[in-house]
Amino acid sequence: MSFTADRLLLFGATGDLAQRMLLPSLFALDADGLLAPDLKIVGTARSQMTDGEYRNFARAALEKYLPADRRGRMAEFLNRLSYQPLDATTLEGYDDLAAKVGTPQRGLAIFLSTAPSLFGPTIKGLQSAGLTGETVRMCLEKPLGTDLASSCEINDAVAAAFPEDRIFRIDHYLGKETVQNLLALRFANIMFEPLWNAAHIDHVQITVAETVGLEGRVAFYDDAGAIRDMVQNHMLQLLALVAMEPPAHFDATAVRDEKVKVLRALRPVEPAQTVTGQYRAGAIQGNAVPGYDEELGKDSDTETFVAIKAHVDNWRWKGVPFYLRTGKRMPKRVTEIVIQFACVPHSIFEGKGATMQPNRLVIGIQPEENITLSLMAKVPGLDREGIRLRSVPLNIAMPDAFSGAVRRIAYERLLLDLVEGDQTLFVRRDEVEAQWEWVDAIRAGWKADDITPKTYTAGSWGPSAAIALAERDGVTWHE
């Protein structure tokens, strides 16, 4: 059912995500006139607060996380907010929460940003208070389980109250402008799509590198590790967007149908096609940082780095390796996709002493949003001693290309899509479960072969085995 909600209910409304992302995003949308005037936002969490105290809490968060030049009209936004304390594990407070939400004129959107263990009790509480009707939609923040079995348990609990067309599973990477531009690059430019296949692409690299360590996520991260924290969701979504077939339409069903086909076509990965690592003390940008074991305060076999050589076994990608790499305490923060094209079949310049390099398309997602295509060009000169060719970058810096457009963080778009009911940039259940099935098999292989992480120095690009994983195929990681 299509409707624009006039009530938004935020679970976890005092948490870190709410302070850093949700409240600033909603404020930015309101400041630009993108929220309906009658939209009311109700926050709920365990903390005891009045409406006025929560508005002061929200004001402090906005002043901390919003630039000074984006803080206008704050009073109008704060007046949208109200708050209801709730212990989500019991049914007692849900009737009071329903009374606080009131009766929506059009519909209610719920954003559930809590521990996965609370999803089941929360759904039951919402059902008991009549907050799961036909004009209610549910948004789930990750993590959605720790493996396929726990993910299915969560999805079953949510499905007991909401049909799939009213469930919005969030992956904030899908809200990033450059991730969406990947679809425009592929399907709105005639020069790329005919080349986007195994006949013309040598390999693909996807890197998500972080300079930070645990940063207050000790308990969660030591249970999850790099493969469940990054690969299972963000990186496999990026891979699916790179590898998907052209959808017939740009809508939720068509786009997600094509993504899930890619995820189901992923070849099972042998342990030898993976590398895991765990950082030790080192230096990041000249500053000394402790090792993972020191931050954690104990020994652990949790991986903070993983590299995987993957394949998509279908006609388009048969034989093309996809190299995935993610890690903490890397030399720099970067998320990028590298499309390495094949070499030209014959160089007419070889007899003139020129060397050729294959074309490379680099799609930068963060911290810089840009697209760079390297082309071969002739170096100026009279060429008396031979022709010299050089790889020349064509660089499109997205902020410069669209200098007049408002640059938005991912949660702005995703929250607006939730309120308006557009599922295109949200993840469907069969996608989540296909991702878990692939990752669970890798983790089972590690366990069967008793594979433990290799150590690497903080500030490096991971264990040397990760370099070898690519180099034995003649591939060098893009750095």
C-alpha cells in the first residue's frame, strides 16, 4: 500500500545512531521543506524523559553533529518531536506508546534501531498495542542476525506482523550518492554497458578500508568480525550493483530481483581463496595506535581484516574474479570500486617502443565521491626515439560536477524513502538470506580448516598473504 506517513516512530531514539545520523538527517529534510507539515516524530527508548527534556537532548545532538550554517529553523523541527519512555522487553508500556503516537491520518513509519535480540519482543509489543496495521511500515537497522539461522528468526518475527512490501531493511551504503551513480553510470551511458562483461573486464576490486579500531564497539565487533560487519552487507550489496543485469524498470521489485540473482550466482569460496588478519600496534597517519588485543583487553580469534577472491558464475561474469578487501586500522579511509578492463588485443604501437596499460575505472564512494577513468594518450613530442604513451585520468569529482546541488548524507534519502514508502534502496529478505548463506559457508570453511587471523601492523594494508592472493593472478591491489 502506497502512503506518505504522517507519524514517524523512532526506537533507540537516545542512541548513538539517532544522535549522529537520524536526528540531523530529519532536521535537514525539514529545513529544506521535504517533510510534510503534519509529520510528527515520536522517540522512544528506555531512558526516562519528558517531551521537553527530549527536545533539549535533540537540540544538543544537532548542535554537536550539524555544521553551524545548517542549524536554522531548529525550533520548528524540535516542535515535531515528542518522547515516550519504554522498556521494549515487556508489554506494559506499549499502550502508552500507542497513545503518544496517536491516530495517524495517513500512516505510521517505524524505525527500529535496537539490538537484534529486542526485535521479537518489540514486534509483539507493537502488535499488542495495535501498531502493526495496514498503514504501518517497519524499518530495520542492521545487524539482522549473526548468521542465516538467526537472520531467518528475525525475519520470521517481523513477517508475523508485516508483509514484505511493508518491511524496509536498511543498508546505508545504498543511500550514498555515488553508489546510486553506479547505476546511472552503467545504465544511462551507452559506452559502458556493452563492455560490462567477461569479454572486456579483467577483474573487479572492491575495497572498504577504515583507519579506526574498535571505537566503542568492543562487544559487538568481537562477536561479528570483519566478514559479518562489512562483507555480508555493504560489500555484497556493492558487488551486486556492479554485477547485476539491467533491470527492466527502476523500481524496488525490478532492481532487487536482479541483485538477488547475482547473490545466488556467487560461487562457494574455498578457504584458500580468503585471507584473514588482525591488527597489531602500529601508527596511523603518524599517531601510535594499540593492537586489537590491547584494545580488547584479551586474546581473540576475531578477524579485523578479510580479503576474498569471489566469482559470479553466470554468462556475463564467467571467469572474472571479484577481489573484496576490508579491514580496520588501514593506512587511509577509503571505499572504492575498481573496474579493471582487459588489455587491447593487439598494440599497433609496440614496434615503436610504446608500452600499453589497460583502462581502469575507479568509482570512489568515500571519503571522496568521484569517478576516474584512465585512458591511454600519447605524450607530446616529435617521437624521434619512439612513441611514448601514458595513462591519463579523466576525473569527475561529483561535488564539483554538481556544485549547485545539495549534498546529502545517506540517511536523509533513506528516511525520506521510508516515510514516502519507496523500497528501491532497501534490502529484501531473499537478498539478506542469500548473503548470509554465502558468508556462513566461508566461516564454516575457516572453522573446518582451523584458520585463525594472521597479524598485520596497524597502518598497513593487511597481511602480506592478501597481496599474494591477488598477485598470483597477476593483479595488484589499487592503492
